[in-house]
Amino acid sequence: MSVSWRLLLVGCLLAGPAAAQQGQSAQALRKTDLVRLLTSGSMTKRDIAAQVRRNCLTFQPSARDRADLQASGADSAILNAIAACALPAGTLRIAVPRTLQAVAGSEVTFTARVLRWDVPQPDVSLRLVGARAIPGGPEQDPGATTDSTGTARFRFSAGLQPGVYRLTVVAASGLRLRAAVALTTMAAPQWHAQVMPAEVVQRTGGRVSEAVQVTVTGAGQMPARGVTLDLAGISADIVGVAPATTDSLGVAHFTIPPAAVRRGGTVGVFASGQRLGSFAVRLETVTLSPERTNFIAGTDQRGTVGTPLRAPLVFEVRDSVGAPVPGFAVTFETTNGGIAPAIGTTDSRGVVRATLTLGERAGPVVVTATAGAVRRQVTLAAVPGPARQLLVERGGTPMTGTLALTTRDTVTLRVVARDAYGNDARLTGLAVLVDGAAIRLLRPPGAAGPGSVVIAPRKSGTATLAIQGSGLGASLPVEVTLPAIVTGPWLFGARAGGAAFNYGFPQFSSIDGRPGFRAEVLVGRAIRPGVRLEAGLGLGMLRAEMGPASLAVGLFQGLVRGEFSLLPSATVHPVLSLGGGVYRIKSTDTQNAVYHTSLLWLIGVGADYPLSPRLTGEVRLERQQLLEANSKHVNGAVGALTVLEVGVRISR
């Protein structure tokens, strides 16, 4: 075993009794603990020094120990704290005031602090010995425990008999700590008080504070100056009344707020715990009349946003017998604006006035007044202010920057005037000029609705809309970029129905056509709203008669048609079809009596009915004219198909 460790062991054995005497053996630091704190970096050196002063050590450090501690990082503060541990145990002390004074019948409050040198000692139990011996004092000696600042607070009765009492604060945890305190109990001064008024009346819901005057006199009816008075409920429940001090005439004034009295009864006036006088507090319950408690003036006004109304709102409070209720609290609230006062008090006529400042939002302004259990509402109007800005909107969205158009569709814009708070103001004298050839104005301003402007792209390029209205001006740059081919969504559909077959080829005048069945599948694309280009494949089975023989005629078609919706905004809109294609009709007999492969053109009408945003129902009636252009016999008309079909169309 090394010399330093042998010294450590001897130091621990020698320090044991002293540490036990101080009650610190469980918390005292070993040399290994101190070295670990110095080398771990978990605590600052200042905190380590404080812990050494608070807990001390389990050993008496030798010169070699001090050198080891310095090598581990101990500074002068830590070495001084180690040196202080070698001082007598009396460095653990109780700090108390030496003398206390109190008036008989009052309470005494004082603090005691437990310190080890200048370090507070928390969680030390203390007891005040000798307090129960005071006549009229506490039944047992009071106790207290020190907090994180090493402070314990004692509170006990000073007793009823004047005299000097010797008290001792001792540690209840076995520490040999004592501190003496001398308590001098003085006879209570012979003060007298006159309280005016003898009764205070408070109304429930009232807002008026009541005043109480107390005049204190001493011996010979001389004014008692500088006496601090307190109010406390005896049978009443009263809170929140500040103490008052008598002036040179011995007069003190109390102000009793309405909310201070929770229950009526007797209120005592006390000085240093001595009751000098009392007065009564009575609570009156006011029953308001719901019919007579209401707004009586100012509710028919309207004004401009952000401004106060010309006249105040007048609210009247009356009780159940119709009498005005003065000093009653009325609370005002508003949904769009500000009102002052937020809480008003009725005057001697039971009336309170409030000034309403309208909010920044145009529209209704609701004001609510609450008096007790009565709640009343009125609605006033805030109108927009004068126009301060012109805005151009498209689809409800204000346009900022340049309006970019990439289609040939017409565009409807709306010009709005706004006041200083962004409310829609009145728009007058709307005028629009177009500077540039990229767009044109379709209708006069406002023709499609209030403030509307309808424009149509003409060609790629730029233009400017110059707008005037309500004495203000605005401009909107427009940039048009038209695509070479304007296309919309893809279309897919199918139709089926009957087909009347009129066969009239001059070479075969003995053959007559008969009705049959036809179906078609198609694909297309919208060119623009209401205009579509479709390609279809038609299949069918027709009939023909050649003398007594009946022929089955197969139909094959390849079609291209354009369809035009005449009223695209209507629920059911009519449609016009124009187009052409190639066809083949071929009978199934062995001679193929009917056999043509050539061209056709068509014209048709119909109707579209939207079934959903993407699905549309169709009805079509078409006349398809069949031509012969490569016959070995003769060219010319072959005949015609009259087709009536129904179907559906899907857009993607």
C-alpha cells in the first residue's frame, strides 16, 4: 500500500468522530470522490468548492494529499474550502433575530437560517423551544424545516400577557445547534375606532365601489396617527380590500369594490390583531326586467367601415318594477369593430352609453349588451368606403402581372373597385380600351354582368387593357400565344341503331334496299368547346330484294365527321354533323349481286345530354349518301342510308 493511501486510510479513521458529531458522515467526501469530481469535468471548480464547504471531507489531508489534489486540478478556492473543514464544528450555525416585539393578542412571525459558513443548509428540522410556556400562546412548541435557501419560518401567537419570554431555536435532527431569541410582548394600545357608515349596501351586478371611513383615537380622545388598519370578515366573506393607514387626524379610508363582498354580514376593523370596531355589509339582489332592459337609442345607424358612429348606443337597465337601476355593470361586445367602454356603469337614470367604431369588414355589425342575466343584441350596418383601387379578376382571382392566353376561347374578366380595407366599393363609369391587335373587345363593358369585360384572342402577340372606373385607372398587360392546332380532350364512343337502306344504282334497277341494323365505334378529339373531330368504324347488316329473292348485305364503313354543338351551355344541346368516308356493301349471294366499294358523304342532326362530367349520352339521325366512283359499269349514286342511333361518349 502506498504512503498516500495509508495516509488516506488514517485520515478517514481520524475524521470519523468529527464527521459524526457534525451529522455529515453520510455526505462527507472521500479523497477518491474529490479526485473524481476534479477530473471528470462534470462540475465547475466553483461548484466543487461549494460542495466541499457544504459536506466537508472524511479525512484530514496531508501535504502529499494537497499536492495530489492540486495535480488533479484543485484551485485556491477548493483548497481554502478544504482548510475550512478543519475549523471547529461551530461553523454550522443558526442565524435568528436576537429580539422580537409583538402586541398581546397578535401573531409573531420570524425566520431562522441554518448555514455552514456562508452556505445555506436545506432540509434541516428546527423547533422553537419555550413557546408553549407563553400564557395564551401556542399549545406546543412550533416546528419548521429549512427550504432550499436554508430558511425556516415560524409563526405563533404572542400570547395575552405582557412580558419578556426567552425562546430557543434548536435543531431537531440531533445536531448540537442552538440560537436564543427574546420575545417582548407589549400590552395592546387602548385605541377606539368610529366606523362610518355603519352599514354598506352592495348590489349584485353593481359596479360602484363603496367608501368606508374609520376614525381612530387613543388616550384622551387624541387622534391616533400612522395606525395600519385591516378589514376581515367576522360573519361576512370579504376579500381583496387593501390595508389603510390613519392620517394626522387619525382617519383612514377604505374602498370596497363590488367583487370584494362574497357574503353579507359583519366586517371587523383590526389594528395589530386587535379588533377596534365593525360595520355591516348587506348584499341586495337586483331582479332586472327583461322587457325594460334594452337598447333605447342609436340602433338604427349605419356608417362607413373603420369610422365611429355619429351617435352613441344607449342601453337602459330597469328592475322588475320598472325603476331605473343605477351603478349596474353592462358589458358590451361586438363582432366587427370596437366599442368603448367594454364594461360600462349605469348612471342615476339607469342608462349607459357606448361608442361603436365600425370594423374594417363591410356588412353586418352585431353588438351584444349583457346586464346580469339579460342579454340583448342589435345589428347595424357597415358600408364600404370610397373606391381606392381598381382590380381585374378572372374567375374570382385578382390578376397580377400579365394575363397569358394560350387558347382561342373568349375570356370574361371582372373589374371591381375596392375601398381602403379591401371591401367591394361602388363601381361607376366603367370604360375599357384595347391597345394592341392581339385581342379584341367582344361586348361593351358590363354587358355580361356588373363590371364584366369580355375579350377574345385574335393572334399571337401582346396588348394592353386600359380600364377606367370610379375615378380610378388600371391597366392589364395581355400576352397571347395561339397554338397551331387547338385541341381538347380525347373522345371515345359507340352508337347503335337502325338503318333504312335505299338502293338506287341505275345498273341494277331491279334491286330494292330494305332496312337493317348498324353500329359504330368512334374516337375523336375536341377542337374547341362545342366542336369535335371524330373518326369512326361502322358495321352493319342490311337487306335487299331482287325479285323474289332476299339478299343479306354486309356494310363496312370508315368515317370522318365533324360535330358542332349549337348551344354548348344548354343542358341538352343540339348537334349538327358533317362528314364523309369510304364504304363497302356486299351481298352474301354467290353472284354478289350488290357489291360496291367507294365513297360517301353524310349530314346529320342530333342531341347531346351530359350524364356526368366525363360521360355524355348521344342521339343521332344521319343521312349517308353512297356514291360509286370506280364501277366497271357506270358511276353515280348508289343509294342512301338513313341512320337513327343512340350511344355514349367518354372524354379523357
